[in-house]
Amino acid sequence: MRFFGIILAALVAVPAQGEAIQQTKGSFEDKFRQLEEHLPTPNVYRTGSGAPGHAYWQQEVDYKIKVALDEHARTITGSETIVYQNNSPDTLTYLWLQLDQNRFSKHSDAYETMEMGGAEKKMRYTTLRYLARTEQQEWGFNLTRVQSAGADLNFAISDTMMRIDLPKPLKPGASFTFDIDWNYNIPEGKAMGARGGYQPYERDGNDVYFIAQWFPRLAAYTDLQGWEHKQFLGTGEFTLEFGDYDVEITVPGDHIVGSTGELQNAKDVLSKEQRDRLKKAETADRPVFVVTHEEALENEKEGSSSTKTWHFKADNVRDFAFASSRKFVWDAWGVKLPDSNRTVMAMSLYPDEAMPLWDKYSTQAIAHTLDTYSRYSFEYPYPVAWSVHGPIGGGMEYPMITSNGYPVEITKDKDGTEQRTYSRRTKYGLISVVIHEIGHIYFPMTVNTDERNWAWMDEGINSFLQSLAEREWEANYPARRAMTGGVIPYMTSPDQNPIMTQSDSIIGYGPNAYTKPAVALNILRETVMGRELFDFAFHEYSRRWKFKRPYPADFFRTMEDASAVDLDWFWRGWFYTTDHVDIAIKGVTHARINTGDPNVENPINREKDQKEKTYIGEMRDAQSGTQRRVDRFPDLLDFYNENDDFIVTEKQKKAYASKLKGLKDWEKELLKFGHELYFIEFENIGGLVMPLVLDVEYEDGSHEEVRVAAEIWRENAKTVSKLLVRNKAIKSVTLDPYNELADADVNNNSWPAKPVMSRVELYKRETSRNLMKEVLDGSAEMDKAPE
Ligand SMILES: [Zn+2]
């Protein structure tokens, strides 16, 4: 999800890491130290290669739900039967469920620990609206029945978590069936910073509903963490168990419903014409309207007192959400997957207020995501993919269905004519958010990562894939997220923490969980591993963990295991520290091989000596024709005045001849090696060790791209020298010529140094306040006013 609402408290803790191995002499920093000491020990559930082990297990939870949406009361009333299948080797005595709606209660941890960050003088209207709504109404789940086989169950509620005590211990392999009835007030999505809810439309008085995190659902129980039941504070999303869903949704009779799963009773809820249009859409070459714009406008004019029940089934999903409104325009398009030839229905639901924009881009962006993500990871595993213009500002994902923002701007001209426009930001914002949220159906809805703990595993990996899809949409797509430059302000700021930080403690959720890992993975692909090795390893990670639950170590280990590239330094630097990239070219030394021949070397040394001895005083004396003593008494001149230290002596010649005699032919040959030697010295200012990417320009005008692996830093992470042996002279060297390293300071990236080009803007100094004039001008205006 990419919704940034109210910022919650962020506690920074310095991790107390094992210090068993320490550098206690000198200042050597081992940036290549292997990560094992920080990773969980491999076992039968998760192997050292990063793959699921032979005894890997996960729980299964199946739901049968009946739910009714009351649009007048804006409430949800539901009844569910849950079958919990214990596939773990452990006997369980209680179950934990998530009650996500409870986070809107004024007694919730989320609300009570909300920190205003010194905002006492200024507050956003939207923040006060959230505070006011929370105080004004009762929010959260109202549970009316918690039973198993007709008998009440003991349970306890702790904020957004609920423990159900099992009547008898649940053995490995056994299952437990129980029922919960509930209701709750639906929050207004934008006002409450919710991931679902309703959005009211003033013009016609109708709502758009996106109903999410709406039923009591089982928390995850895993081999690595036990129960995953950290409280829901609003930021760290969730992880759940896979299972099968059978859901009957009762809504006003004129509503259109989009949902996780496949519709079971089209005949009861869709007209013959709508069913025909859907059929046509399966094989059409572009999206087809199932409900047209005109029909939607007609539909929203009058309400309905009847109800209809839409029946959906979804297999092997880890959650369930749905959307409902009488305002919906509906377009659909069958997208054929290249490997299996299976057809996925890409569909969008949006009100008139989202046109013209959504009708052009939403379903196309879904199809584009299915096309690109399926190539980089695995084929889209579900039958449908929805993009709904929902009641939240950014976007939010659930299996097969996503809620996305970005409406058009509707204004009125002076003569009352309506104008509909959208900004560049809105256009690309919509395409990007659809790619992003549909992308989440792969990660984490299929590769079941845990955002309550590790936001980067779905937001970062998904933002990375999003950047690949965006680059395939059009050239120079304004993809803000994966550009290396975008992450530099965050990576150089003191207000940050490592990517490996639990979700709710992250400082700067956007740059930390989305941008930095997306940039890191792009660097891994383009600069460190190369596309071929990276893509193979990433496919392997996706394949291994599809419909399973990986943790960070499983990703780190798989990427190495499948590529034969030691990446511990990369994970360590980018994911475990707050170092940034700033590599400087400190200097270049140009050298040639010393021949040892006095006839060659002595004149070179003489020239060097003369250069070094150049001195302004001597120069001015010579210019002014100063008379020296030896000019007045020439007999003071002797041998040393006629011969400098660089004359070639017989002794030197003999020494050279005897040195040659002691050399083998191939050694003698090397003394004549005529190449130019360039020692380029680099300094690591930012802390992150990185590959060196150089554009070398030669005196003859030609260019060479030089790439040096990060391992050059393995013995000295602060300064290194790279030797280039070339048979032509170098004119200039530029570090990171294609902006791939996220280097924070480019002023030190060139030899010889280059000026930074800029434009200086002229401005006038502001005059100070003239109260007398202000009053006079004001009264002059007031005089005029009555005219
Ligand atoms: Zn996301």
C-alpha cells in the first residue's frame, strides 16, 4: 500500500548486536563480513540455501461468511464459520485473531500512542478531522457471538488482537471449527486514514464502498515467530494464512459488486446484457464496458430498497475484500497469459467522477502489470484482477482486488460549463498506483511476506518490480521511486534507520520501505549482479516462496544461492546500516615503467628536478638581470657548475649493463613496456562499499566503460587505488556516468574536476512593513468599495 496518513510514533532503538568477533586493533572495517551471525539458523523448515525445508509447513484457514452492507446506517453485519487447520508440529491451546477495525477506537494503541511531533502550533485539517471522528463515534468490532458447535468460547480481546481459548488442545494435523458474528460502523476512508471504508459523493448522495479488514481473521502462526500478533498501529500491514473463502455479500439491489474470488451466481445479480458483455470482454482486443458511463449515471439517480446477494468463492487466498456501489462504471478485459494460455479478467470499477482518466488507463495498467510481473516472477495465479476507484487517497491491495485513488479535477467555468482535467502527476500517479497495487497480488498476496514486521519485503520488492513495469510502459516514464537520485536525501539524512527495522518503528516509511529497497534491487540487477544472474535468482526466489511465507534471510540466501555472487556485503551495507554512497576520485597518478637505463632515466629525472625547483624569487631575479657574484668573478665556477646531478656516468652505464646481464630475456623485454600506467585513487566518504563504474576518456577522443566489482574494497573500505594499464593517454575519468550508484555527491566524481553548471536567479530584497501606507491603502480601498 502507498497510503501515507497520520504519522505514528517512531521509536528508535540501537540494536544490541552480538559482539563475539571484534576488531580490537587498528581501524579496519570488515564491510564484507559474512551475515550468518545475524540470520536465523537454518533448519528443516527453512534451509541455508534460502528454500523452504523438507518439513516446511503453514497453517490453513477456511472461511464461510455471510455479510450485509447497510448503506443507510453505514454498517457491516457479518457471520462467519472458520475452519482452522493445524498443520504445525505443535499442539495449540489458543488461537489469535486480528480485529483490525479496533484500531479506529479511541482506546486503541494506535490512537493513544499517536505522537504529534511538535505540531502544537500547526495541525492539518485532516489530522483534526481524524481526531474529531475518533472522539465522536464508537468504532471497532462489536462481537455478538463467539461459539463452537453451539457452545460459547472463552475469549479475550487485547486492542486489535483477540485470543480464543480452545476447549481442548488442538493436536498437530487436527482442525477446529468455530463461529463469530459481528458488526461495526464503516469508517469514512479518507477521514479515518483507513484502508477501506466509504467515500461519500455530495452530488448524488451515494457512497462508494471498499470493504477491507472487515471480518475477524486468524493471525499467522509460523515456525520462525510463533503467533504473529503485534498490535495493528496503522502502518505495518499484516500477514495472514492461506485458505478457501465462500462469501455471500448482501448489498442494495442496484449496487455493482467487485470482489476477491469468482462470482458464483451471475444469473441472479447481473442482467442478460451485462453477462453477454462480460463474455465478449473475455476475447476482446481492448476493454469492454459491462456497465457503461450512461448506465452508471442513470443508476446513481435513484436508490433501491431491495437487496441482492452476490456469491463469491476464492481458493488459496490469504484475505478477502470487496467493493460495492450504485455509482460504478465497470469495464473488463480478458488478458491471456502467455505460458498457460489462461485468461485473467482485468476489470475496473469507478464512478463518473473518475472519468475521463480511469476508463483510459486503469484496466490497461492492470493488463500491463499481469504481463510484466508474470515475466519477472511467476504467472498471475488468480482468475480476476480488479482496480477499484476506492475511498482512500493512495492505494491498497487485497487478493485479486485493489483500491486506488486519483480522480479527475472537476471545475466550473464562469458560464457554468463543467471542465474536467487532470495533472501529469495524477495521470502517472494512477498508472503507477494500479501497477503497484496489482503488483501486490504477487507480493505479498501470493509470496506471503509479513509487512507487520518487514515492510520492505513487499513494499520494496514490489516497488522494484513496479519500476521495471513502468520502464516498459513508455520511454522516460516519470518513475520517481526507483531513480537513484530520489533516495539520496533520505540516505544522507540523520533521520533514518536501516531497512531491517520493524515496520512500526520505521522513520520515513516511504523512502525506507519503498524507495531505498527498490533502488537497492535495481543496483543489484544493473550494477552488481547483472540482469541475467539477477533475473534467474529472483525467479527462483519467487518460485520457491509462491504460496509460502518467506522471511528476510530466505530472500538474502536465495539471491546468493541461485547466482554464485556473495552478496553479504550488499545486504549488510544497504539493509543493515544507514551508510550512504559517496565515492570520490581523490587523484590520478600517471606513470611509466622505469627502464633503469641512465641514458633514458637521467634526462627524465633532470626535467622533474627542474620543475620542482622552479621558484618565483629565482624567476624574478633572472627577469630583472640581477648581477650575481659568479658573474663578477667567473673564476668561482667549477665542475659542479658545469655538471648537474643528472649527467650519465660510466659507473651508471656499467651498473645498468651488469643489471641487464642478470635478467632473463622476458624480464628485459618488460623494461621496455611502453604502456601508460594510471593509478586512480578512490575515497569512500559515504560508507557503503560499491562497484566502481567509470567512463574513461582518452586523448584521442575515444571512451571506455570500466566496471570494477565492489570486492576491490575488501581489504580497505576507506581508500583504494585502481590501476589502469593502457597504451594511450587518459584525458579524463568520470565516476558513475549513468547515475546508477546513488552517489550522493557528484562534485567529487571527476578527474580532472569539472565545474557544476547552474543558473543564478536575481531577486529583489523584500521591503519592510510600512504600517502607515498599509492603513492608508486599505482605507482608500474601503472608500471605493460602495461604488
Ligand atoms: Zn504497497
